[in-house]
Amino acid sequence: MVSSTSRRASLSAASLAALNGDFAPLSRALSDVSTDTEDWDDGGSSQGAPTVSSVSTDTDSESDSYQRPPPPPPAHPLQLSLNDSTVPSRLGSFDLIAEYKLSSTPITIAKWVSHKTGLSVVWANTPGPLVEMWTTVRTEIFDDSGRPHTLEHLTFMGSNKYPYKGILDICANRCLANGTNAWTAVDNTTYTASTASEEGMLTLLPVYLDHIFNPTMRPSAFTTEVFNVNAEGHEGGVVYSEMQARSGSSDDLLELRLQQILYDHRNGYRSETGGMLDALRHLHLDDIKTYHSQAYTPQNTTIVLTGQALHPLRLLTTLVNSVEPTLPSNGPHPRGWKRPFLETSTASNPPQLYQDETEVVEYPEKDESVGEVRLHWIGPPAREYELQAALSVLGDYLSGSSISPLNKIFVETKDPAASDISFTSDFRNPTLLHCIMSSVPAAKLHTLGPSVLKALAEIVKQSFDIVRMHTVLHQSKLATLSVLEGAPGTWIQANVMEDLLYGPEDGSGFAETMKDVEIIKKLLRWSAQDWISLLDDYYVIPHSVTLIGKPSSTLAHRKAVADAARVEETRHKLGPAGLALQGQKLAEAQKENSRPIPPELVRSFRIPSLKKIGWLEVETARARGVSKMGKPFRNRVQERVDSDPGEPPLFVQFDHIASNFIEITLVMHGSAHPLLSLYLDSFFSLPLNRANGQHLTYQGVVRELDQDTLWRSIGTIGEGVALSMKVERSKYPVAVAWMRDLLYFSVFDVDRLINSVVTTLQNLPSAREDDASVASAGHQLLILNDQSVLTSMNLLNMLKTLPALLRRLRSDPDSVVKELEELRHELTDHRAFRVSVKGDILRLMETSSTWINEFEKLDSFHPSELVPVVREIDVLTSLGRKPAHKFVIYSSPSSESTYSRHMAPGPDWRSSDLPALQVAVAALNATEGYLWTSIRGAGLAYGASIAVSLETKALTFVVFKSPDAFAAFSAAKSLIDSLLSGKIEITQATIDAAKSNLAYNLVSSLSTLDEAATASFVDTVLFDRPQGYARYSLNRVQDVRLSDVLPAIKKWIRPIFDPEQSIGVASTGSGELPHLVDGFKKWGYDVEEKTV
């Protein structure tokens, strides 16, 4: 629950979509990892060494000398094998203080500290082609000024050696990276980057660290990045706009109030790290400079780098030669310096609760039907890792499943008191423990907190289900092993964070943060009484804080009025002359920040050879019979599959990777049936008559699924429905049997169906608060017709249809059950099934015969009867096929900013125009690139990007978290016109960087074996693209010339801003609505206003 602020929303998804169409979101839909590209960091229900090959293209660009070239590689390059994992005990001033080898995977983690500067560096040889970097500064503050957050933003505006805004991201983009990013949390600020080569990271790292330790922090940067008032009297600035967008959210208001209750002014955890709006209005640049001198010191900084491509000797040599000479040599703990949080007043003023506290926190929201309730406790000290882990799994035991004790009482009922209950914690010293109850009916807001506390006390008195706890522990162990396969760098960084914030400086506690699996083994030895005592000690006996989040339409109205009044007051106070002066100040700041970067400096950042990129290889095979479509596969996996006799009565593809798990995804034909949402939401929580004659209650279904699967999910994937499970390899046949039974033999129990609809209805108000979701839903309604699966699942449609469905279930349940049976029959036409099996196929006892055995009652059919995959391109409306004129604006009183989406026609993946368009989009989207400078740099939005959708043959321009989306749209139009007229130049260096950026995005999207296996299935089966489409696409991109880019912009991107060839959707607050309506009407759109 720790809030964190981010310099930018990640643009990697948008950039990847530009290169690879819709691969990225569909890849994620088939995976257990989800991402969010519009977080501050930045439908359905769910519950061996890789081989490499090289792409045969190269984008080495020219490199001229320059007075400030990027730091060179080590003077004597080290010719070392990537398999050589030797960890040096000392190099230069860096001394090894800790080294740990994970017991569950062949990963070594090492930490060095410089006795000269105190700078710490951690390295790990994680598998895969990427080198990932996190540089963390401990940032403690005792006010709400937002200095850590504003400093994070100013860090990217140029450094002493490289005094140009955007030069860092230009360097990154030329180093096979996708720009840079950062976040600010209450106790740290962390800067991130990821490259597809060692050479790229060693070039980027010294430039990045110069920005961190020696930022220019000019007044012009403060004006555009932090706070400004424009010529119309509107307040802006990137940080200010970001915080404004969140200031009315229930999450922020509840969290802020908790901090104020628990901590006094001498404790740094009390602060609003992002910055309160009024404090940001009165913040001065000198305040930020002073904070930088105090916090951004080498002894307060830790660099974490992961990736087997990066050798530790080369890393340390680069730091010794190119970084340390620029840093102060004051040692690890200079006299007078106090380590944040452990040696400051925070340590001597811990949170205190002398009695139970209950408070109501109102937040602006028109819909007052549901709110939320949060319970909070003070937990154990930060370094009590076994207790921390025990409390985490105890939370899962209490609320992690529909059969958990609290869920059975408060969620899985005919009249749910909440749509969800979850336990979380904030890693602080001491830890904070939270129980979050979402979408609580207004009538139960004041009674739910005491009821949950009473229920916890009753659980202590009852017998404890130690068998189920062992299941939860086993799942936790498997989840850790799965993360170590799929995202080991992220796992290592998170654990290193615990040590760098609260661990001993001598490294003696470093290894303890890495022993998740070992701790789980210890917890398996705990008795039932041990768990009961833990529950009693931390959740029952101690005092707690109960916060009631109450929506208020009155507050929403007052807030809109107050915002408008503040603008009018500013206009009156400044007067015409003062407003003009403010506009001039902002324009001058933007001009100074846009000083051109010398081309020779840009070219001095040499682009690494693409020949050095390591592509992960996957071996693909298909079952006999209907699956044998297209070009045959000839490899050892196909031989293994062919040796398994028989022909499954459905399409099955096997993708072999080294893994301890098997992941199965069954994609079926979708349906636009209005009950599809209900079918998916209730899928895993219905009674079941299994094929073997066993009857299971819904609790039995959930219990056995928990025992047999690591995770399972069902949801829409494009115009289809995907059912997925991940299991231990030995349970492959068990998972196939579960898929059969869940698809064909579940019982549509009316009470369970009512519960599903009620909990979904309770979630809708919070979904309606999300402007990005509303804008996306409105966009879908414009371009997809009534035969689309996504239309039936659309948020805006569900707001209308679900209340009527609940009435039907209560008055005429039989008719609903009959329709669900018809829907199931429609969905389970096995001629439309496409099955993906990925994992260690060679170690399976059976491959195809498992499907024959479990699906024996299905009729075989000829390959010609295989039902084609339905795609979004097949269900477009007339506006989706030929966009023109239409613009819909949704308004919500709780909204603080605007999200808008603008669409024009685009090419498909076979188009000869596509490569040049992909390069153009990458250049426009680049961090500190054209759109960034024109929109974010001008304070017009937190972000903007263009994406290519190959599925719908469309281009979409998105503006998010904007105080004035019409101004952002206008600025983007002016940018495109300036590029086409030659007023703004596109250089060869820009094109080189765009290609490098696209290369990184491709490698990043396939950086794990799991992702590579998913791509094999998605490309060849769902999208009918060639095997290895990523490399095919990258090869095409490398042939793009500078002269190809402007024609692509004119043909494809310019129409986005022409009402004759485009449509748009926006979601905004009531106060901004008239301005948007007036602006887009005058632009030439047919504007329709709607209230959410």
C-alpha cells in the first residue's frame, strides 16, 4: 500500500505495439504476469540454460569525436566467458561484503561496497538476454513538500557533464534500451533502465549516474516539471498534474490519513512523498537543491544490476574508471551523516496506538452506493523475515481464496458485505499490516470493520485448518520458484531493497533477505497453535485503526466548484498583464529546456551491434490429426509427440522450454452473449459433477484446485476466451482433467450466480472512477459491433445490464440457467479450440494421449472443419472500419484530469508501409522524444503516445492524466505539421535510436523462455503470422531509411488529427467538460456528451 510516484508511465507497451501489433497485450493475456502502463509507477476471473541465436542485422551508426564523449569501456577489455561466474573479492576500491547462491536456481548474487566513496553495488547472473538496472537512493523527508518526488523529475533534465534535457534517454535509446524511468516511494527513490546488451548498459550507466549525482536543476526545468501557471490561469507542471490526478482518489486520501494517525512529525513515514498540491504551489527550487545535497550521496546509494550478459569484472571496472572519480571520497559512513530511518528521529519515534481508532474519510464520488473499509495494525520489525513471511501466508489463508474463513463470512454470500477482502503489508520498520475490504455497500460501511475484528477473534478460538495452511505454503513456494523462472531480476531487486533500507551495513544480513524458499520450509514445521498465536498476537490483541472510505457526491461538487474558483481567483489576482507574464515565463522555460543537443554528442553514443542480441529458442511441435496444419515441425520435440500414439480430437501445440512447470491455455470461440461476463466470473466457484462421478460443492472445487494448481484464470483474449492453468510438471494430466470437467460439468447454482453478480456490481463504482478504463470502454463501443465479445464485456454496457440481470436471477432464475447452458454449448465447440501446452515437454510421461484420454467423448473431425479464429478485425463497426467525425466525451464529477483516445486507419502486418510507420511511431514515442517534449515538457499531460493496432488496422493516439487534453491534442497536431513542413527535423540519429529502441522492445517482450513460448503459439496459431515473427519484423525495420519516415507520418499519423478521417473518446471531470466540448466541436468533430 506504499504509494510511489513515477517519472513517467511506461511507454514500452505502446512502443512494442508499434513494432509488433497487438502481440504484447495478447502475450500477457496468456501469461500469469500482468502489467499496468498507467500506474503512478510509472475481464474474467483468476485465481536449464537457454540456447541462444543471433539476428543477422546490425545498426552500428557513425561515431564522431566530441568534447564530452560517453565514458569508454574498460581500458583493457576483459575477454571472459558469460558462463564464467567468478565473483571478484576486490576490484579498485570495491570490496566484496556478501555473496549468496540461491538454493533453488543457479543464480549467484554478490554485493560490493567502495571503501573510498561508500557506493554499493549488487550483481546477479540471472538468465536471459536483458541487463536490468535499479539505482536506489534512500529518501527520507519530514514534510509534504514533495521534494523527493520533484527531485526525481529534475534528475532527468540534464547533468553537469551532459547539460541537455533528454540526453539521458537519447543515450538509453541508442544503447538498446527503452528510455529510463524512476519511482519515488515513502522511503526510497529508485531509477531504472534495462538494455539488451552488456555494452549498452556499460555505456549508459556512467551517464545515468552523472544525472543522479550531478543534476543541473535549472529554474526552467522547475517551471515545466514541477509547477507553473499558464497564460489562461490554469495550474500545471508534470509533477503538479500527476498529483492533481490522484488528489481526490480514495486510495490517496485513506493512505494519507493513516500516516497522520500512526506517525508524528518526527517520523519520515508521515510525509506525503509525492507532494500535496498546496505545498507544490509554494515549493522553491533551492529547497530541492538543498535536499539533493543531503540525500543524493554515494554512501546513501545502491546500484543493483542483473543479467548473465553482464560480467561483474567489467561492471566494477567501469565504476572504478568512469564513475568513482566524480564522487566525493568520504567513505561508507562519513562523520555527521545519519542513515535514513535507522539513525534519524524516525527510529526513535515509531508508530504508536494506545487505543482503537475509527475514522470516516470522505472522497469525491457521485455514486454513493459503495465505499471501502480498511483495518490497520502495527506489525513486527523489518528484519524479522520469518515473521514477515508467516504473516503474509496467514493473510492468504484468511482471505486468499473463496473458501478462506473471512471470504466465506463476508464475500461468498447472497448479500456480500464486500466484493473482496485482502491482507497486505508495507515493508517499513516496523511493518504495517492491512486488511482491505473493497466495494462495501453503504449500509455496511460502519459495521463491517467491527464484524471482521470479531470474526478474527472467533477464528482464534476455533480449530485451525493446518492441512489448508500447508496448501497455502506449498503454493507460496511454487509461486516463488515461478517468479525465479520468469522475473528473477525483479525478485532480487525487491529483496535487496529490504537489505539496503534496514539491513546491517557490513553485509551480514544480506543473505537472509534471499531465503524465501528456506523460510517456507521452516513454516511448514509450525503447528496449528503457532498459527493461532500469530493471529492473536498481531490481529486480535493489538489495537487497530479502522478507516471508512465514504463516497460523497457533495464533496465531488464542492471540489469542482473550488477548482474553478481557484482558477478565477488566479486570473483576478494576476490580471491580464500578470497572466501574460506567466505565459511568457512558461514559454521561455520550454524554449530553454528544448535547447538542441549537439549531433556529435548524440552520435558519440555508439549503438551496440544487433548481432550480439541473444534470442531465446523454443522448440515447437503439434499433436497428430487436426493439429497438423501448416508447415511441419522437424525436431526432437515433434519426434517425442509423434511417438505418443493416437490423434487428440482437438488442436494442440506443444512449446518446449526448460521449466519446472507446465502451463496450459485453451482458447475457445468467444460469444457476444450478454451472460458471458457472468459465465466467466463464476467459472471457478461453481459446484461440479466430475466425469469420474464425484460431486464437489463449490468449496470442494476451490479446495482441490488450490491443491492442484499454481494458478488458474479465465478471461477474454481478443475475440476469444482463454482458460489457463499452471501446474507442477507431474500434474499435467490432472490439469487437463480439470479443464474438461470445468468446461462441461459445472452446475449453475443460482446462489453462486447471485453472489457473482452482486460482487461485480459492487466493483463497478470503483471501475467507473478510473478515467482510463472509461475512455477505453467508450473507444471499444465506437469501433466494435454487437457481435464482439468485448462489447458484451464492456464496462459501460455492464453498468446498464447487470442490475437487470440480478433482478432476473431473483425473479426467474431458471431462464438464466437455461441461457447459461446454451452459452456453454456455444463456447465448448471443440472444433474451435486451440490448445497451448508449454513447459518441459520432453520430460512429460505422455503428451497427446493425455488429451485423448480426458477428452475421449469428443468426436474427431477433419482439419478442414477447424473453425477459424475470430479476430477484432472481423467485428468492427462502420466507424471502426472507416473512422470519421465522431467524438464522445464522458464526464465524472470525481475526475481530476482527462484521458483521451483518438483513432485513425492503420495498416496490417503484411503492409509494406508498416516498418517505416513502426520506426516513426518509435521516434515519436521515445522518452524525451517529440511527443514527450511537445506535450509532457509543456505541462499539457503526464504522458501521450501513439500505438499501432494490427488487429483492428488502426492507429491510436492516447493522452493521459492531462489538465487540458484538447491543448495536448492541438500540440500533437502542431508537432506533426512541423515535422512534415521541415520546421522540426528528423535526423538519422533519431532514426537509429528508434530502431535501437524497437530492438530492445522486441528482445524485452521475449526475454524469458515463458514469453518466447507464448509468442510461438500466439504468432502461428492466433494471428496466423510466421514462426519467429519478432525477428522477421525486426529485420524489416532495419531496412527503413530516413527518407521513408516522413511519408509514413503523412499517410498514417497525420489523419489522426483530421476529423474527416478520425474519431475520438475522452473521459474527464465536470469542470473540464465545457472546454473539451467547445474545443473539439470547433475542430470539426460531431461531439456527444455522456455522463458515466
